[in-house]
Amino acid sequence: MAKNFIEELRWRGLLQDSMPGAEDQLAKGPQRGYIGFDPTADSLHVGNLVQIMILVHFQRCGHKPVALVGGATGMVGDPSGKSAERNLLDEGALRHNQACIQAQLERFLDFSGENAAELVNNYDWFKDMSFLQFIREVGKHISVNYMMAKDSVKNRLETGLSFTEFSYQLVQGYDYYWLWKSKGCNFQMGGSDQWGNITTGTELIRRMGGEQAVSNPAFAVTTPLLTKADGSKFGKSESGNVWLDAKRTSPYKFYQFWLNTGDEEAAKCLRIFTTWEQERTEAIIADHAKGNALAHATEGTCR
């Protein structure tokens, strides 16, 4: 019997928000869901590993994972969680980054079998769409008021937000519509900072999908942003990001990053970054806690 994906996320501490009806839809049988990765560098990092594991768990629960490498959205830049506009990369750099990221994703996901993972690139459906076509066919369905209400926009109004970044949620929203219509994806997943972008996609599907959107609705599921005990961003060290590419972060430094993880964070990481069953995972965490308690008690006796 296939596992309950929402319940799997819940016990692993990976569930932040899910739209009403998501769990019921997943219980109907294998679903298709996707997560997007913007190719702003030639490697993913440990912070991205959370979302990779979401796709891994999604696949292990019997569903079909789709990884979107954002060749088009990478040209725009997502303002979510950013205090300043990103530097935009040229097409050559983006294509190089996409190829590197694809190779990394293939090490985590199974691209064979009935629920084989699939890789897509949103540049493939955006490259032939004109600006006028986009604002006519897509832009008319979402009001400026709706877009202004999103946290990713509101948080940047004081410091300034270009039209390029302002339009990002529409571009990502169209990704969801395209994948829903063309690939049968009715789940988009991501970090909690992506909730606004993802729900823009579900709204576009509702408004553009007609009767099909009623019979086959789209859902959003997000995960908490993973931070360290001190509140700092997980996946960063004193020298910056901890990359998955050995050329950027050496195996030794990668190992040291995990070795230096605090006890509280280690328990969280065991749940998130392994595919171990709940019983085994919780037993290891409990044994570790007992060992620490014994060590502290012994230390007190020695004093």
C-alpha cells in the first residue's frame, strides 16, 4: 500500500501549508507534482536539498515527480525572500547551469519505472511566446491588486521592485498552468516563501482552465524554511553556501558541515534528509538523546 504523502511530510516536520482537499486528492491514486529550481548557479546547495527530498518522498509514496529547471524564470529572478534584485545571467550561462543541475537531480530521483521522474525546462514553452501574447492571454486574468497583496511584492515596495521582478509570479504561475494542462501536474510544492507564487498558479488554472479546472483542480503544498538553531539560513557556512558539487565544496568540508550540526539540528536533519522509516528514525534520535543525558549525568558525578 502506498504511503500517505502528507502524513510523511507531517512526521518529518516538512509540512507548512497545504490547500484544502490536497490529502484527499493524493488518496485517489498516483498524482503528478513538481518543484522548480532556478539555474542561478552551476550547482544546487544544501538549502535546495530540502526540496529535492520532497520530490524523493513524493516519488516513494507512489507519485510522479517533475523537476522544473527554470531556464526562463532564471532570466527574470524571483524576488521572494530577496532584499535586492538579482544579477541577470545570459542564456549561455543559464544553459550551462541547467545541464549541471540536471546531472545532480539525476543522482537523487529515479528516472525509470511506472512513476519515473521527469525533467522539464520552462524556456521550452516560453521561448516562442511574445510579450504581447503573454500579457493578453495570461496577464488579463490576474489583477494588480492581487499581485500587490503577495508578501514577495509587499516586502520589497520600500526598497524598490522592478517590473521584471514584479512579473515573476505571473511567469511562475503560467508554468503551473502549462504543466497542469500539458503534463497533468496538479501539485506544485516548494518552500513556504513560495506560497504566494504557487497560489498565483492555482488561481491562473482556476481562471484559465474552465470546466477541466473544476474536475481536476490544482493544489499547493509548502514546507517550512529550514534554519539553524540560531535562526541563520541552513545550508550556509562561514565561507558561504555548502554546495552539492565537489568542485565548489570539497567532500571534506561537506562532511564537516554535517559533523558540526548541533544535536537539535541533527534530529531535524535525520527526519528530513533520510528515507528511513519513522520507527527507525525516532529510535536513533531517542538513543542519541539518552546517550547525551547519560554523558551529562556522568559529567556531573565526576565533578
